[in-house]
Amino acid sequence: MTSEIVIIGGGVIGLAIAIELKLRGTNVTVLCRDFQAAATHAAAGMLAPDAEKISDGAMRSLCWRSRALYADWTRKLEELTSLNTNYWPCGILAPVFEDDTGTRGRGDAKKEDTGTRGRGDAEKSLTASPRLPVSASSSPAYWLDKQAIHQYQPGLGAEVVGGWWYPEDAQVDNKALAHVLRIAAESIGVELKDGVTVEGFLQQQGQVVGVQTNAGVIRAAHYVLASGAWSNELLPLPVRPRKGQMLSLRVPEFVPELPLKRILYGQNIYIVPRRDRSLIIGATNEDVGFTPHNTPDGIQTLLQAAIRVYPQLKNYPIQEFWWGFRPGTPDELPILGASHCQNLTLATGHYRNGILLAPVTAALIADFILEQKSDSLLADFHYSRFQSQPSTPTLMLTHSANFSNGHRTADAMNRVSTNSSLVIAGKSFQSRLMTGTGKYRSIEEMQQSIAASECEIVTVAVRRVQTKAPGHEGLAEALDWTKIWMLPNTAGCQTAEEAIRVARLGREMAKLLGQEDNNFIKLEVIPDPKYLLPDPIGTLQAAEQLVKEGFAVLPYINADPMLAKRLEDVGCATVMPLASPIGSGQGLKTTANIQIIIENAGIPVVVDAGIGSPSEAAQAMELGADALLINSAIALSQNPAAMARAMNLATIAGRLAYLAGRMPIKDYASASSPLTGTITS
């Protein structure tokens, strides 16, 4: 399939760019693994560059420009769809408490807006980018003393001693906006492909020649990466997910009018009123990777802070909880514009301001692609700002097809492997090979093998260490746990109850070895002593309880796609399907099922058990597995250290091969050399 422009990511940013490009006459396809998972759902729709006190000058200008576009942009979207985005220029009130050191204003301070604000009105563009408003040098803010703020907004907490009023800040219903954008895109002919996961870029000579997806290769003349918190899975950009938990309350019927008609922006809290009588409260800011679900601690923190600002909320019914993942960068600024490839444009890392920056991002990116016009602001958001020294384009590649004298360089291949991190429960690892500690002939042999494997995760049987079983004496002291992440396992447990008890012991064992924040547990429930096959029911029961107790659960399972999905749904950090019976060395006997698990998983898939040789390890990684756990094949080999090294190289090779993309299998021969230009008699 070929399109003029393919956009990877179906959140507000991706859809806004798609609509702008389509309105300017370009064929556009949007690829999205799940339109419901975008960072849009971790937002409240605040358009708040003033209230958030953005300190970076370029970012402040970008935000002001985008906010100035919002009224016309949303109006045109509503005209396209006959739907409401609920844009509301309600302003923001930022109450201040007595103990908010350094934030309390004095007197009747007032900041005047000295900049020029304009609005574009191009007939065929939502943003009219040729006439984008220039940035203002300031924006008005008014200090209200205690008496004034309580008169202006009745019902504030008694601790509020004043506050700032930001009249130009506004809001939009983020969920309504996402829906309107999708309907607008469909109505003007943007092709939306939901459920399509992009697995990698196919690159040659500094160009993207296609994207490998779970639906095959998709090609275009130009590509836009707008996949938010997931961008780092495709390119080594410093974009990390920042989880935001939120909730909504409903104004009860006995309250005749909407008590809040402006946003309240307190200390680490905001309360956003909607005209439908719901109140949005947010948001936590958590560095926990893609850990799903709301937590009691997160919701309690939000409610306590919100009630302090506006006490009557304690009597309002709770309507809904949800969470999402914002794309954060080290400097909390977006990554916009050119990339290492001539036909790949970046639009990601918008963090807390994705909703606000949607219209200006769409305009700037459309100008950049279609008119080769690079706004001066784009230079401030170029990806190169994260590089400590000048670099060649290949430093950005994760799986490039650039060649030197016809061969890929060793440096380029090393960059591929090191730039692609394995992330489990928010913790990053460079190695995708995990090893164990059992079956070695000596402690020294184990130490040498683990070092040779270059692994960062080592699994340890809790019961055997606790009882000092043969081969496990002195294990705790044998390894440097400041460099290796311990993965306690529940080997030997025959029931869910037994596994839960041992998991708790494992967590304490990790703490004793200095890993205070280690909640990892490899869950094994194996009642069958002959075939050593895991119990699916017991595993699921134990996983549900351990997730509730805050464990990052890595369950060892049969290669059962339905069970794998169920374990993901209850909150497991990975799934670990067996390749063949544990310790058998039979290799990959469950390939078809493992492929199904990989295709449907939203968490890492670690192939565990049965791999006997490096070729089998490479094959498992070529399937798309995220990592491998290999113990017996290393420990029982004639030279464990050498085998550990071989398994490490095989894991890297398999991952590289998967990212590079296998050539298609054909039913007929195809000459390696072209026939054109051959000499004929």
C-alpha cells in the first residue's frame, strides 16, 4: 500500500497534522495501534501557557501562538463535523496558600500584554499558517488579594490568601476534541487505520522506504512520527511515558448552578469545570513506564489536594477514573521538525501541552513538509539538542539500511542494539538476555557465565536461597547486585497461595541485598513434578493478588495466547511463554502460539524455557520476542562462559534481524544481479 504521507500516531497531534495536510491537498494515512490509548486521555484540555508559567522563551512563544489559533481552529472543526469541541475561553484562577513560598503576589500587580495577537483565516486551512500570530512578549495576569479572590470565586478553601487571574487561558473538552478530530479526518478523506502497530522503519540511503507493521509493509513519499509516549520504540529519541491519573466528579442536582465557571489551578492540582456539570480533577505525574490502572494512592492524593482548594467537592459524587501516558522529554519540550532521514518529520514529546499545541504543530509541520518552510521556532525544538556533540545522521538510527562500501558498519549495528532499550515496569535495560543461577557446576562457573552473557537481569529461586539448597550456598554474596537486577522467582511452588508467600519473601530478599525498590517477581506455579508445566489457573490467581500488592509480575506460562492476554489485563509487567518444556533443550516447539502472543501483547514478551542453542535464541528474537530467559542451555553446556557469550550475540543478532525485516519468501527464483545493462550478442 502506498500513500503520499503516512502519519504514525492517532492522537490529537497526529490527527491535527493529518487534517491540515489533507486540507492542503495531500493524500494522508494515519496508522494507530489504538486510538483510545493516546495521551489525549491523560489531559483535561487546559490551554494554560500563562497559568503554567512556562519559563522557556521559545516554548512560551509556541504556546501563545497556538492558543491564539484555538478559537478559529475549533470553529472550523465544528463546521466540518457539526459536532462541539466545547472550547471555552473561561480563564484560569490560580489560588495561593499562605505556605506557598515565593508564589504569593503583593498589591494589585498587573502585567500588560504588549505583543501582537492575530488570527489566520485561510479558506482551505484550519490554521492559516502563513499568517500565524507572532509571539507576545508577555501576557496579562492579575493578582487578587484574599478578599477579592473569595468574592470572585465563592467556596474556596479558608487557607487561600490570594491568587492570580489569567484571563487569556482557556479550555477545550479533550475527549470531545479527539472525537471531533477523528470524525473530521474521516469526513475529508483521511485514511485511518486502527489496530496497526508500526514495528520499525525501513531505511535506505538516508530515506525511509517503508514502515514494517503487523499488517505488512506500508510505503509513502513522506512519514511523520507522532506516536507520543511510544516514539522511543521506533527511534532512539529521549521520550518517556509519564503516567497521569485523573478522575471526574459530578455537580449534584441540589446545586442549582455550575459553582465553578473558571478553571482552578492549585498547588499540584487543577479542577476543570465542564458545562455538562462534570468537574475534571488531575493529574498525577508518575515515572512508572507504561504501568496501567488507577491506584488508591494516586486518587487519594488528587482528592485531598482538590478538596483543600475547593472544600465542597468532598460532597460531590465521583463519576469516573482514568489514566493515560504523556510523552515526556528531559527538558519537557516537544521534538519538532527534521529528523535523520530526509522524508521523516518528527512531531512528538509534547508532554503536558499536546492539546494546547495541536493547531500550531499542525501548521508548522504542514509548512515544513509541503512548502519546505522551516519556521524559526522549529530550530529550538530540533532533536539534536539532546546530543552532546555533533553527530552524523546514523546516530539516530535504530535499524538503518545505510551502508559503507556495501556493508553495514559495526558501529551502526552496535548503535542499533544499545539504543533499543527493554522496558519492564518502567525500568530500562540495555540487554535483552536474562539468565539464571541454577545447575552450574560451581559458583565460579556461574559468575564467569553471567559476566560473559552481559545480562542485566538474573533470576534467583527464592526457596533454594532461603534453604541454602546445594549449588545455592553463598549465592547472595557471589554476584554484584549493584550492577545486576535481581529477579526473584517462585520455583518449587505448587499452588497460588504458596507462590504468593514466596513472592513476598523474594521482595524482602531483594531489599536485604540493597534493591529497596525491587518489586519484580518471576511467578512460577508448577504442581506437576514430571513435565514441569505451569498451572494456568493457579498462575492467574497468584498474579491477580500479587499485582494488587504492588508487584511487577513476570509470569511463566504455557504458550497460551488467551492466558497471556488475561494476565496482561490483570496488570502483569510481562508474559513469559515457554518455547518447550523447561530444561529440555528441545528448542522452539510453540512458535505459532508465541507469534500470536507477540502480535496481541501490549507488554514485553519474554520467551522462557526450552531454548538449547544460540540459533534457537536468534530464531525466538526474530519472531519479535522482546527478550529471552536462558539458563539450562548455558549452565549444562561444556563451556558455560563461552555459551553465555554466544547466547548474548544470538539475542542481539535476532533482535537486529527482526528490526531489519526479513526478505519476502517467493515461490520462484529472483536473480541477485539486475538484467538491465547486460551485454547481448
